[in-house]
Amino acid sequence: MMQVTSATWESRDGRSSQTRLKCPLLEDLQVGQRFWSGFHTIDEAQIKAFAAQFDPQPFHLDGEAAKATLFSGLAASGWHTAAITMKLLVESGLPLRGGIIGAGGEISWPKPTRPGDVLAVFSEIEEVPPSRSRPDRGMIRVRSETRNQRSEIVQILVAKLVVPRRSDTTLARASSTSSDAVVHAAQG
């Protein structure tokens, strides 16, 4: 059963808010900004159904057989954890304008996801560079940790995401206004 609550975000100065950013553009994001997702409770039936279709290995399909494996019990596929992470990010975690568009990344699963785990995603923006070759976008780097109800990290995803910028006319107006303010300050 999917349970999603509204995301919380925190600015670099530590102020937090339950109010979700409304689809920010690149200029609205900053290094150190944090986002929390809603929650998803995973059960044995979900683990087995996903595994049967996409990762049919004994430690994902059969609790008894899984006891004799590295996992010592039934564990969700890492790809299942990744899929849940994506759903949480899309529905309540990272409210990026234009959607969450990946351009690469690294993923690891330090602990297995188990039946009964309640997962949530905690993300922090690590880089916010504008594109040098495409003025309409930038590429942010985000570290997302998927944690269970015991705050154990079950997945780490460091992703590069494409984020649109304000249009050239908006940027030109903002630049012009800033230049006017500098001129007025220098004259005044």
C-alpha cells in the first residue's frame, strides 16, 4: 500500500518548510538544499511480484530459500528499491520543473530492503551548474538516500538531473534590472 505525504524541504540555512517548492527552475535551487519524500510500506507480496517479473532470484522469491543466502531472509531486489525511490521522488520528493530527467549517476544498496520496511527518500543538492552549451538548462547533482523506519540506508543514489532554466527573456530582464540597480546605487 502506497502512502505518500507532502514533501518537506530545507534550505541551506536550515530553515524547513512543509510547503513544497512549486516546480523550481535551476535558479531556484541551491547547494545544500534538502528534500524529504513521503513514505512507502513494502510487503512480501510486492517483493515477490516484482521479483517474479523483473529479478527472479531465490532470495527475492522464496523466504525459505533466502535463509541460506547472503541475505539470510527474503529481500527486495535493489531494482525494486530503486523503482520505489523513483516513485517517491516523483510524487513527493523532488518537485523539479519538467520532471525528474536523469543524465547518469551511481547507485548502491548498503542494506537489503525487507518485508515490512517503511521507506522514505532524503535528498540533498550537491551541485547546481548551468550548462555551458545549452543556455536553457542546467545539470544538478543530487544525493538521495532511501532509508527504512530504523533510519538505515537501504539505497544511495547520486544522480545528475537535467533542470530547465528561466527563459532568455526572463534572464535578460533580471540581468537588466540588476544592472540598473547597480547603476542607480553607483550614482546615488
